[in-house]
Amino acid sequence: IEVSAQEVETFYNEHKEDRFTTPPRVHARHILFPLSANASEEEKTKVRASASEVLTKARAGEDFAKLAETHSQDKATAPRGGDLGFFQRGRMVKPFEDAAFALPPGGISDLVESQFGLHIIKVEENDPEKVKPLTEVETEIRTDLIQERAQNKAQERAREDRAKTQNGASLAEVAQTSGLTVVETPLVARDETLPDIGAQPQLIEAALNLDVQKISEPV
């Protein structure tokens, strides 16, 4: 199977955005102050005051990770200094990600309100969008195109060979013409494996649904 350079380039251009582009990411930490949706104004004022006090400390240069360990109510991230790792857009609630992606490395946000409460966000790193060049993925594309075409050719050949059996040729005759060998299995049940090829539930299911001496569609 041959794949031309032009075909590789065409595939690359068609899939550049969805396959060969890594969207921007941000590495951030946060400190969470929970705030329920039905909190009273008094409760909101109290939580906001506590969050503002911690924000002042963070902007004054205190260690953000230690502040998160001490004050954050996000039990999953507080033990690791509020570290959220890298994330892309669409992974966090919108007010949070909008604030995070607007900050430069080292930047600390104002208080950000979300459905979970109030957050203080610190961005550690920004990872911009990256597009892999064609030279880097050419071999990958060529391999994928060859495999896809080989699969299509195999399916086409299998359909042709099955048609021969429908016209009276035996399975052994068809196999011999194709340079293949008919293999006979022992009796197998749905939860068993086939010799040499292991667990093949689709193949076994197709066989169990056939009448005796009938030949299946390609599986």
C-alpha cells in the first residue's frame, strides 16, 4: 500500500486543529473558601472577610502553598498546597478558568466567586497553544493511513471470499486460493478463548449465532 506525500499533507491539514494542536494550558494553585448558595448576607460577609485577609497575605509575599495548606477548604488539593496541576479550558467552572487564564505566571487573582465558593488563584506556569509541525508527525500519519487502507482491503477481500462460498466454493477451496489455511477450533463457550488468538468475544458470538454449515459475514 502506497501513501503519497501529498496525501500525508492533505490529512495533516484536515486534522491540524483536532489532532495535531495542543490547546493552551495553565498550571495553577488555589485556596477555597466554601460558600453555600443559600448563605445569608452575614455569612457571605464573614467568609469574604476571611478570604480577603488571606489574599492580602498572599499578595504580600507569603508562601502561597503554605497558605493553601492552612486555609483552603478544598480537601483534595490543600495537602499539596492547593496545586491543581495543568488544565485546559473546559476542565474548571467558567469563572475560575477565566480568571486563571487571564493571569501571568506568578500572578494572584482577586477573589473569584464560583458555585463552590470564593477562590484565590495563583498561576505557576502558562503553556501556550502548540501545533506539531508536519515533519514531526509525517511518519505517524503515513502509518495510520496505511493501516486504515490495509483494513479496508482486508474487509473487501473477506467479502469477496465469502461471496465465493455463497456460490458453491468450500471454505477450504477459498482459503487455498488466497494462500491461507482453514483452522478448526475445539468446542468453545462464550466465556472461553480461542487457541492462538485468545479472547475473541465478537468472533465467538458470531459463530454461536450461525446455523450448522453456514458461513458468517466477515467479523
